[in-house]
Amino acid sequence: MLKLYSRLVIILFLAASCSSTKKVKFEDYVFKTKTEEQKYQTAYNKALKLWDIPYTEENVKTSFGTAHVIIAGPKNGKDLVLLHGMDASSTMWYPNIKTLAKNHRIYAIDFIMEPNKSNLTAKPLSSEEIVVWYNEIFDHYKLKKFDIIGASRGGWIATLLATQKSNPIDKMVLLSPAQTFKFIDKPRKTSAALMLKLFPSEKKFSKTLKAFSTHPEKISPVYNRQFYLANKYAKSNSSMLKMTPFSDKELESIKNPVLVLIGDKDVINSEESLERAKKHLANSKTQIVKDAGHFLTIDQPKITNDAVINFLE
């Protein structure tokens, strides 16, 4: 029954949001107006300053548009790719970036079909095209045997990349990966996010944060503003239809060392997710983070940072 409800939530979410994008030009895929875009970009730039470390921003031309990549950390450090959660953008790593960038060369990539600084100039990407898009970025920077961290939707994408033959990934960290091992664990609680997409308001945004985080008070007001605008302006896309749990065979094809972390109060995953990871990922380590929801990096940044660094190093 819960699986059926979970599927229904996803379908309703897609139906409501995809219908609003039919008249949107590809170059205006995310934002309806220039004013929306400028307001969001201003909020993004302010939130990025929360990183509080030296970084550079680069735009990489790809077959599907421009990829925005934030680079930080020592040039001689091991390469580490960061894939953010849905509508969160690369600024979401502000509670973790100092730790991650201490000994790693960071490449934080904005997903091209969400509000951020990447710019889609093609139709919405299929799963196969998502793989091509990321590999074009990896090739541009000549990244090989790099580590990768994916949060929520970014975890699903990281897993998708790892299922490809001859993938360039070394170690992989999945932070509460969405729709990766199972469908949404607590679909009724995640309905707050659905209502936010359908009828965006700050009240619904606050309710969503409380559903996904055990400590929403820890979220910086500066980042909160950007995240709210992302949810307000974001439009879902057909790629979400592809975000279904991976099959046993797909998971078993992944030979990389994998760390899977979930919060004990996560609305997306449960211990069932970890059991499936342990069963089908040949080289996996799993951990439950106490007093944490879906937003692990914010709810328990030190515990999360320590677990990730111990695994990677």
C-alpha cells in the first residue's frame, strides 16, 4: 500500500509540474522570467559565500548546454566530485566543504535540469543523456579514478554513473540517496514537498524543512532564501520518471567501494535501504546517523563529515 502511495505521490508531482513546462522554451527551462532568474542568481551568489574557502567558478560547454562547476581544494589532492540534492544546488555543501576540501580537489557540479548556474539548452535529458552529460564534464577535466559524493537525487545519479561499464569512479558516498534502493519510505510525510511544488509559499516551505530535517534551525537564513526560491521557481521534468530504484542486477554490477549513510529519522530511506545495499553492493559499508533526517549534511555535519573522510581517506 505504501509503495502504491509513493508511486502516486511521484505521478501527481510530475503531472502537476510537467504540464506547466510545455510552453517553456528550452533556454528558459527553469525560470519563466529574467526577473526570476536574477533574483535567484543573487541568492545563489550570497549562499555560495557561505563556503568561506577559496574557490573558482567555471562554465563548461557540453552537448546539452553549459555546466557550472565550482572548484576548490589543493590541486594535488585526490579528485572529489560532489552531486547535490534536488533543487539544492552546489551551495548546499557549505556545512561540509572545509572538511572535504582539506585534502581533496573538489568539483561541485550544478545539475543542468534544476535552478542553479548550469544552463540547459536542449530538451530534458533522459537517463542515458544524463550519463553522457556528466562524462563530458569528467572528460573536460580529465577526471579518472575520482571519488564521488551524491546527496539525495545526487545519490541516485552517482549510482546511475557507477552502473555504467568502465566508469571512472573510485570510491562512492551516498548520503540518503533518493529512489535508489527503494521507493520513498514515508510518502505521507513527504507530501509536504509535493504541496510546496504545487502551491509554493514560505509556510509550506517551512513545513517541508521540518519534514526533511531534524534541525531546520541549523540551516543558514542565507541558504534558506536560495533554497526557497529554487523550490518556488523549479519545474519538475521527465527525468524524474526514470528515478526508480535500481534492480538487483544493476546494483550487483557496482564493484566500487560504497558508503551509504541515512538518518534515523529519514523520510526517504529506512533500514530496508541499508539492508538492500549490504545485500547487493559487493563492497559496501552502511551507517545510520542518529538524530538526523534526510538533510544529513545539515542535521549532523560533523558526524557526516567524519564518516565520509574516514571512508575516503
